[in-house]
Amino acid sequence: MLLLITWLVLGSSCSSDKVSPTSIRGTWVERSARQDTLIINREWVEVRRGKAPNASGYLVPKPGSGLFGYELKDNTLRITRVIYSSSMPAMFEYPVKLSGRQLSIPNFYELQHHFYGEEDRSSQKTLLFEKL
């Protein structure tokens, strides 16, 4: 009986929660470096990455910072830049996993998006965020 209870506890702790618009809303901080923050509301994802000096010495948001529109369907986050060129594709898809207060998602905000619907995912890594 003790073995069965242990198996059930371990199995339930490893499972993923259902990803829904309500379950992913909130503020999420990247776990390893704790420098990137995702703020997810009903319409958009705001990526906050801090600021860095540009070539002229002015402090500007780090690359990848900004607003992204999103749709959620079947554990897939469909992301689009809020401001984008008409020659750029509208959406890119990324798998998302939720386990308790942890969100796992590929690093969509540092990817190099190319024309004609292609993107360079060669250096993409999955990031783990923790809900505040």
C-alpha cells in the first residue's frame, strides 16, 4: 500500500497542468538568470528584459523586449509582434507546458525572425519561468 501511495504522489508531481488562458495569466520570472520577465494578460505578453546602453550611450530596452500578441490552443502559444512589418509572417507557434507555478516555453523573444514565414531556431532554448 505504501508503494502505491508513493507511486501516485510521484506521478502526480511530474504531470503537467492544463494550459489555459486563465492559468498562464500573471507575472512570470525566468528561473536561472532571473533577468527576463513575462507579464501575460488577456490580450498580450509583455517581455521585460531590462535596459542596456546603445551605441550612442542611451539606455534602451534590451533586444526582445516589448509587446507580443498571443493565442493559446492545445498547449501551443501562437505569438506575434504587436508592431510588425506587413512583409513579416503574422504568427509563430511554440509549445508551452505548465506545472504548478512553473511555465516552460521556448525563448521566442530572442529568435531571429526571417521573411517568408521562416525563423532561425538553431540557438533556441526552452526557458523555465516561475510565477510571482
